[in-house]
Amino acid sequence: GAVVSQHPSWVICKSGTSVKIECRSLDFQATTMFWYRQFPKQSLMLMATSNEGSKATYEQGVEKDKFLINHASLTLSTLTVTSAHPEDSSFYICSVEYPIGNEQFFGPGTRLTVL
Amino acid sequence: AQKITQTQPGMFVQEKEAVTLDCTYDTSDQSYGLFWYKQPSSGEMIFLIYQGSYDEQNATEGRYSLNFQKARKSANLVISASQLGDSAMYFCAMRDVRGSGYALNFGKGTSLLVTP
């Protein structure tokens, strides 16, 4: 099965700084990747669809200027949380849809804590 | 619009017993896919099982089986012979079109605790 990596696995930052999270598809090229956010004790909520070579599409209520997504290659998508605030503290997890079959593969997630 | 409902916030089961986690869904799509994922405390999402709406048989993967009742719009996960390592959050999800691919729309999840 496909392997998806994320870096970093956790990050602590000061309020007002920007944080970049990387999602890599290690086994195959992915034209589409997805970013989810999970607050403690809650479910995963889709934030945006990352499209290789074009702009990301954001879910309703997700600020595109706050959560910058870049999908510059077929194996890498990055999510940058700009001017992070404590309310942005969450678990961010990416996924890649495998081209064969129905499975979606998730990265291990990045736990962001904003002080 | 889709809706995934998991009505059991938490469940207990004794080791070696079977347990059923409930999931109901609502969609206007004729063709759809349903998933179950396990999320241990580490946070990783582990794929368990998939059921397509046109699959004639209920999906099974080892100790996991999906009780798919299309008319009732339910897709319950059955875990047989529970093990202590099965303690985790379990999410039911439905495939949702996004651009050229499919994202997942998740239910709120059920926390399962397996006791000795």
C-alpha cells in the first residue's frame, strides 16, 4: 500500500509565527491530496483539496489566506499556517487517494500547538 | 449533501467478545463508498474496511466485517473476538467528490474500550 509521510510530526510555535507542514506521497504520484484538521475529541474535518499545478480548493469556512497550500510536485503538498494563533492548535493530517482501488492513505499527522 | 451519523460516543466490550459499531448515512448519490477507519491514541488513521454501494456482499477483512443494509442506510462495523489493541476511536466515512478525486466525509466517531 501507499505510504504517506508528514513532517514535522509535532511543532510548538509562538503566536503570530507561520508554520509549514509537508505531506509526501512516497509510493506514487498524486495529482490530488487532501488536508484535514482534527480538534481534540472531535472528528476529522476536510479543510482543502490540494491540486498539483493549480490552486487549492478550500472548504466553506476555511480561510485560504490563513492556510496556504502549495502542491508544486506530484509527490509533495505543503500547508502553511500563517500568523498562527492558539485557536489554530490542532492535529493536521493529509491524505492521498490511491489510484487503484478505493483506499485513502493518511499521513501520520502533525500536532500543532500555538502558544 | 452527505451526512454520516455515529450515535455511540463510547462503547465497552470485553476481550474476545464481538462488538458492533453503528453508522448510518444519508446521500442522494446512487453510487457511493463507505469506509471504516481506526484511530489509536497515536493519531494515525488505519484503514479497516470498504463497502461499495453496488457490492452485493458485505465486506469482510479478517476480524472486521461490515453489516451493510442499503435500504436502511446503515453500515455497521462488526469486530469479532475483540483484542485489547482494538481500543481506539473508530470513524465511519463516506467518499465525497472533490475535484478529480474523492475526499472523505467522517462521522463523529465512536470510542471503543476493550477490557480484560
